[in-house]
Amino acid sequence: MEEVATAAIRGLSQGSVYALLGLGFVIVYAGTGVVSFAQPVLMILGAYLASAIAVDAGIPFAVAVALAILGGALIGAALERLAMRPMVGEPVFAATMVTVGIFITLQVVAADLIGSGQRSVGDPWGLQKFDVGGVTVFHTDVAKLVIAATAVAGLSLFLKRTRSGLAMRATAFSQETALAQGVPVGRMFALSWALAGGLAAIAGVLVGTGGAGFDQSTSLLALKALPVIILGGLDSIRGAIAGGLLIGLAEAYTKAYQPEHAAWLGSNFDQVVPYIVMLLVLLVRPYGLFGTPEVRRV
């Protein structure tokens, strides 16, 4: 029983990071209709900013995280203005390919910044742990859950209680109607990218803390957000949250039990599980658990 609970905690903790990444995909898609493949590199740049500020400059961790989030948001807004704004009115596929180009370009930049070794954002929680009913809970897992939950709650309040949040929701619902009501749609596009950049930076910080740190290839972790948004629904915020947690649990339970009960599947099979889940969901529910079905006449 303790092993089941431990795997659940580890899965929810990792799933909360996937949820943050998935939320970035969903916010950009809902606001602009474009699937942004720039999220992985926004994550790694956020981790690098936090590392440079906290470790290299010696600034307190909390301040470094806040500055990294601000930096990620500014990078996201700049990308929208410089690379995506000229694509307004172009086919969605073309705009999506631009985000692939952004990913490749900034991945090279990030690789030059990070270098060939490992970097760390710091280790504010270390290996500290406590017991709950015989179950060992690490502080780092609790921190990931609390920080992710706080970010999601803040995003929810922003979207529901602020003028800019309401304008973003109106733009996501119908760009033409929003324009007719005087909503600055272009500004909402930039805000969508800024929020996605900030969320990616938070995820990068959570990935980069601890002894493992991060390197050039860590950005590939963010591609697991694709199964998350497919499972939850490409335009659903609650779907991104649910999808992230479910993918995290599936990965954790596979890692805990597959080597013992299905060793023939090979080592590191847990890395494949998110994509298997994605394929199964596409076969049964192409729009995800909470996605909005679209019916088109051909």
C-alpha cells in the first residue's frame, strides 16, 4: 500500500509540471488557433534564466524565480510580436510551422548558453522528507504540487476576474466578435504568449531544481505535454490539468511496477507510456476528455 501511495505522490508531482506545460499550449491555441511548439524551448530558457540569476549571480532563489517568470513572459510576448504577428491571416499550418522554426532556432541559442554540462537552478528543498502514515513524502514533490496549484489558481483568477482575462476569453471564443466589441485582439495574442512563456518558465524552474539539474536535452521533456493536451483536450484548461496529472500517474505507476511484472517490455518503458495513452485517446475520443468537438461539412 505504501508503494502505491508513494508512486501516486511522485506521479502527481511530475504530472503537475506536465500540466503547467500543457496549459501553455492550451492558452496559445485557445487565443490564436495555433499549436505552439515553442513551449519546450521557453521552458529551458526559463530554467536557464533562473539558474543564471540564482546560482551565477547569487540572488535569492525566490527573487530569481520571479525574474525568470518575468523573463519567460517577455520572451513569449516578443516571439509573438516579431515572429507570429506577421502570420496573422495566413493558414494555421504555416503559423504552426513558424513555431517549429522558433523551437529549432532558440534550442541552438539555449544550447550555447547552457553548454555541454549540467546546470542547476539550485536545491532549495534537497532530499528532505517526512512520513505520512508510513509513506515517505519528499519536500520537492510537495513543492512542485503547491507551486503548480498556486500558478493554476492565479491563472484561473486572472481569466475570470480581470478585464484582460475576460478579453482573452472573449478572443478565444470568437476573434471577430471580440474585435466588434472593441477588444484589442492583437494585444490579447501577445498576452497569450506571455502567459505561456511564464508558465513554461515555472515548469523549467521545477524541472531544474534538485541534484539532477538540466542540460540541453531537457527541453525534450516538454514534448510530453503533447499527450497531455491530446488527453485533456486542446482547448480545455481543466483538460490540461487533468491530462497532466493522469499522464504523470500513468508514468509513475509504470515505472514502479513494469520492471517487476512486465520486464519483457524493456527498461525505460515508462517514457513511452504517455505516447501510448495519447494514441489510445485519439482512437476513442479525438477531441480529448474535455475538448470541444467540431463538426465540419466537407
